[in-house]
Amino acid sequence: MDTMEKILSRKSVRQYKAKPVPREVINEILHAAMSAPSAGNERPWHFIVLTDRALLDEIPKFHPYSAMLKQAGVAVLVCGDTTLEKHKGCWVLDCAAATENMLLAVHAKGLGAVWCGVYPTEDRVLNLRKLLNVPEHIVPFSLIPIGFPAEDKKAGDRFDGSRVHENRW
Ligand SMILES: Cc1cc2nc3c(=O)[nH]c(=O)nc-3n(C[C@H](O)[C@H](O)[C@H](O)COP(=O)(O)O)c2cc1C
């Protein structure tokens, strides 16, 4: 499949098979994440690879939309290092770009994932920081459970011509 097909067919996957995701594949996905564009090439990201069952099970206790973590063998927490930011406010945008790169890489590898929102919901940020010993200057941004898909979701066409403007609004 080519890149356009992958982008157009990506869907959030929230059910996973018990089959473990090889660590080499996670490393490839992290490679894709770190290839994302960033403001002034600041690359403010850090990634916490979570495989500890007890930790994965703890998160849905404070994150109401992350129940799929109980099924996932692995999840990646994308974090932003605010001290690496060269352009004010851009760490968030950079981490979003890295997150989307990960989702597309996951899909390209035949795996499934979903973006679980963390930042800017304060209690999720604080709870994850506490659970995973994340230092103050590092902000948990998004959490991505990854697994072999146990659901087959087809993407519909979301193109909306009314959102496209030519030259002026
Ligand atoms: C910033 C952000 C936060 C999200 N948070 C969650 C979440 O906490 N839990 C979840 O199941 N899905 C979450 N999603 C996934 C969206 O629900 C999903 O992308 C949207 O419904 C569109 O579906 P699709 O990804 O299958 O195209 C989030 C997506 C984004 C971009």
C-alpha cells in the first residue's frame, strides 16, 4: 500500500489480540515518531514504552477513555520536554506531529493503535507524572496503546469540500 492509501485507511483501533508486538517493531514506530517535523527542529519529545501490566492496568483508573489499555501489551507515552522548546508553545505541536507519525507507522506495520488524549487535561498529566516518575519539566502529552488489531474498521471518506477555500475565505 502506498502512503496515501495508508493515510486514508487509518482508523483508531481499540481492541487487540493477545499476540505480543515485537520490540523491534516498537523501535521502528519510535523511529517514525522522531522523524516528525518540529519547530526550529527542536525535537522536544521523549517516549516512555510501557509494557508493565500493573502500570498499564493502573491508567484506566484515572483516564476514563483508556479502557483498551487492559488489552494492550504495550503503549507509548509521548512526552514533551519544555526545556528543549525554542519556539514558545510549539512543543505541543511537535508532540502532536510525532503522535500522528506513530499512528501512521503503526497502521503501515499492520498493527492498530489509538491516540488517548492526555495533555491538556490536568489530572491525566498529573496522574501519569506521578505513576511513572516523570520529572516536572516533562509533560505527558499523548498515550498510544498498540497491538495486533482484533477489530476490522473501514475508514469512510471524510473529505468536505465546504472546508476548502480558494485564495480568500
Ligand atoms: C487529541 C485526541 C485525543 C483523543 N483521546 C482519545 C481517548 O482518550 N480515548 C479514545 O478512545 N480515543 C481518543 N481519541 C481518538 C478519537 O476518538 C478518534 O481519532 C476519532 O473518533 C476519529 O476516529 P478515527 O481515529 O478512527 O478516525 C483522541 C484523538 C485525539 C486527536
